[in-house]
Amino acid sequence: MIAINNLTFEIGARALYDEANWHIKPGEKIGLIGANGTGKTTLLKLIVGDYKPTSGTISMAKDLAIGYLNQDLLSYASDKSILHVAMEAFERQNQLHTEIENLLKKIETDYSEDLLHKLSDKQTEFEALDGYNIEYKAHEILAGLGFSEADTHRKLSTFSGGWRMRVMLAKILLQSPDILLLDEPTNHLDLPSIQWLEDYLRAFEGAVVIVSHDRWFLDKVINRTVESRKGKLTVYAGNYSFYLEEKSLREEIQRGEFKNQQAKIKQEERLIERFKAKASKAKMAQSRMKMLDKMERVDDVDDDNPSVNFTFKFSRQSGRNVTQIEHLSKSYPNLEILNDAEATIEKGDKIALIGANGRGKSTLLRVIAGADTNFTGKAETGYNVTKTFFAQHQLESLHLDNEILQELVAFAPKHTETELRSILGSFLFTGDDVFKKIRVLSGGEKSRVALAKALTADANFLILDEPTNHLDMASVNILIQALQQYEGTFIVVSHDRYLLDNIANKIWFIEDQKIKEYPGTYQEYEEWAAKRKVQTKGIATPPPPKKEEKPAPAPKPNDDKAKQLKKLNQDLGKLEEQISGLEKEIKQVEATLADEKIYTDAAKLKDTNSVYQAKKDQLKSLQQNWEALAEQIMELEG
């Protein structure tokens, strides 16, 4: 399909690729990975012809149709509706539609046979190209990427950059090319849209090459991994997780070969040193020296996975209740975000706040952070809580005339310069990079500096909004390690599911203008949500029968089954009453713990904490029983 042979591409004196080889076969789903700066985006530009190789070849069939999503498309502007822009993908169908419309107008006054034949030919071709369904297809893909029906009629120019990028992605998908080249396709998508894209790409019949830092997304879609490293392209016959295992095995073998070779070299060097001074052995020593010089050396394994070597420092511990939300209502014109919502963030909670864009995730974070006070109800910060808030707008708080290291030293004096350099290195600022002025940095670089600052704050409560934007996989892993060893409390909004699954012990989502909580990891939440979706579908109202058909008579349920269902539903109702009562009791205890006076009475605090924990454990047990009963009912009803 595409053959890359002995590709060399030089930027100045640096060879980004050095005689690299790679063959892309039809139907392959490939993840192109590597550290920032290893040339992944450059390679895609070489394939589409935007750049020319220094030497070597990239060959493909002349009629190969390539769909290329790149970040440059953010600058695309149009005052046409997004539906119109997406449908520009159907170039021939649109041309035929215009020609058919013109012919139909002419036929109103000219009934010549020639015109009728032309019209028939055009309509036949239009139908063969499925022209009558192109608008339906465009609506379907735009809906999958998160656009409402009303959105499709809005001008592209009225949308933000991220949403415009979604339109460009829709247009490329509608072209149904032979191969898709996607550069960070999940950057501007929310979780439901990412999940929709996963399903679409798995079913896509052509080949796909994806550059992405979202390893969960890659694992779901790809069946090949190609690593760009040290000017070469190395193919691994599996998804990203397979790549990690296989690479580890290859490195283990390489490390063993390196150690064996080093031992052999030392042994030879000792023999040469021992015999070179003796005339009778000098010839043998010279022969061994030549052999040693000609030996093809095995490289030692480079450590591409840096680890966190700094510790979080905060000067005081928070009370049990970090944030208490009561009767919280928040809305914008024509959009209600929260209505009488309630929630509690407790000390030690590691919360992932997830959901579709537009549901109010970032708004809720701003309320919790105290950056948004235009709401009704309460969002109170607890005793001894010190918080820091990271969001993209925090870039405005950076001091543009400071050097990067200087910015962190001024902000986090409790950390040593070595620790701060280590943190900056984790976020891709190495060597003399730390002396760059902040004003000369790109938006992505400024974002990484702001995130590094957030992680060095003297705060026992972190509030992080999309912290993985502009990070590569190595930096995401650093962030995961940092948050795993953080002893305080945090709440994170992110669409990086690998990050969420490795750091969160609670999942929050906004539903029906309420804050809902799932007590578990992201993986567990996904499994629960899938069961819940099936259950909801199971009790949905069936569609009405067609007019020409009579509805089939409902079958009579088996008496034993009906009795069992009745009993289970009664038990479920009793459990719901118990859960409701217990939740009220827990709120009363929480109100006691929220009173600062209790912290002056150690005995009373200890007793109240014991009661609180016992009630929480009891609630968890009741909720587990409720889920088990609900599953039994669902199985019987199915």
C-alpha cells in the first residue's frame, strides 16, 4: 500500500530519519509512537508530500486516497454551516447534484431527448455513488462527534478551534479514503466522542495510522505499533500494551547481550595488556586488538521511562471534609448546568470528573476552586484546606519576563533547585531549556510550566482541568506517578482514561443536573456503566407496532418467575429505603464533622469518626446488595 525504503530526512545537520524502512499494508490499524521530537508528525507530512525526503523513497499507488487530519486544520475558516463543510467531502456527488438541478430547470422549458438522456445519466451516477444518502451520513458522523441537530446549521466560524477540528475530522471520515493519517485525533474530543471514534475506526475497512498520546485509545483501535526512535522505525505486531511487553523483552535480551559483550571485551583487554609487552606474544596481542576494533558493539539499553524523584510537600493536613456542596444551582442563558446538586469531597479522595463536553465539568471545577461565585447554594471549603487550581487559563498568571526555572523557584521556595529541575525535566524542559524566558514559549510549553507549578504548590487539595493536554506519553506517566504518591486530595477532569484508571478512587459524573458518584476505579466504572446501559435499554418502552401489523399478544409470565420477581422488587424497595435513611444519617454526622469546634475535643472527634466510618461501611454494603438484587431482576426480566 505504502512502501518507505531507506528514508533519510535531515533538518540542518540533524538526521531525523536515517535509512528508515516501513511498509504499510491494507487494513492495518497502526499506532505511530515515540517521544516528542522524534519526527512522528514529520513522517506523516513526508507521506502526504508536504515534505521531501533527503534520500530514500516513499512509494504508493497513484490513485491511493489519503485522509490526513493534522493540527494545521485548526486555522481553516468558513462562514458556511458545519453540515455544508462536512459535506464538501462528497466532491463528485455535490458536482452531480448541481448539474442535476440545472438540468431540471432547463427541462422546464426544453423537453429535448438529449437533455432527458443527460439527466438520466447524471441521476444514475448520483444514485450509484449513494448521493441520496450523503446528508444522512454527514448528520450521523457529526452526531457521533458530539454535534446536536441545531449545531449542524451553525456557521463553522462561530465554533471554537477544538469544535472546528471535529468538523474537519468529520469531513475526512466522510471521504472514506483508502488510508487515514490521524495526528492526535482525540485532542479536542470528549469521552463519548472518543468512544464513538474508537468504534468507527475499528469498523473502518481501510488502513489507519494514528499519532496519539492516548494509550487507552490506541489499545482499543490498533493492531500494529511502530516506534520512531533514533532515526529508525521499529514495528511491533500488536497494540500499545503488546508493544510495552515486547519492547521490555527485547530490552532484556539486549541488556544481557551488552553485559556479556562487555565482559568479553574486558577479558580480551586483560589478555592484550598481559601479552603485548612480550615479544613472543606481541603478534597474538596485535591480532586480538584488531579483532576487538572490528567487533560490532551492542548498545546498552537507554532508559526511556524516567521516574519521579521529587516529593510533594504541604505544610498542613486538611480536615476530613475538603469541600461540601449543598443545594448548588448553576446555569447560563438557555443552559442549566446544576440544579440543587449535592456532593462531598473528603480528605484522601482521588476523584475523576468525567462526561461529555457541555455538561459542566470545568464549570464545577471553577466553583470548587472558588474561581466562579455566580451560583446559588453552597460550595464550602473545609478546615485547613489549601488548594491550587490548574486550568488552561492559568497560563495568564505566568510572569512572562521570568525564566522557567526562576518562575518555579519564586513559586515553590521549599523545593531545592535540583528537585525543580527534575520536575521540569519530566515536563520536557531539559538542560539549558530551563533558562528560556516564558514569553518566548509556545502555548503548549506555557501549559507545561503552569502544570509543573501546580505540582510544586504548598497545597493539600489539587484541582486539575485537562492536565494532560500538550504532554507526551512519558510526561503523562510522570504525572501519574506524581499523583499516585500525592498524599492529599485531588479532583481531575481529563479525557485520558489511562491516567484516570491509574489515579482515581472515585468517579464523578453530572447527570440530570446532579452530581453522581461511583465509588471505584475508572475501569470498574466503565463496566458498571455498560451494565447500566443494557439495563436501561431492557426497560425502555418498546416501539409501537406498524399500522399494518397487529401487536402480538403479550405472553403470560410463568407464575413462579412472577412471584420471584415480585419478591425481589419488594426487597429492592426496602433496600432503597434503608439506603436513603442511612444517607441522611451520614449527612448529620458530616455536619458535626464540619464544625471546627469538634477538632478541639480529641475524644469526641475519635468517636464521631468511628461512627462516621461505620455508617459509610454499612452504606457501601447496602449499595453492593442493591446492585446484586438489581442484576438478578434484570436477568429474570431479560
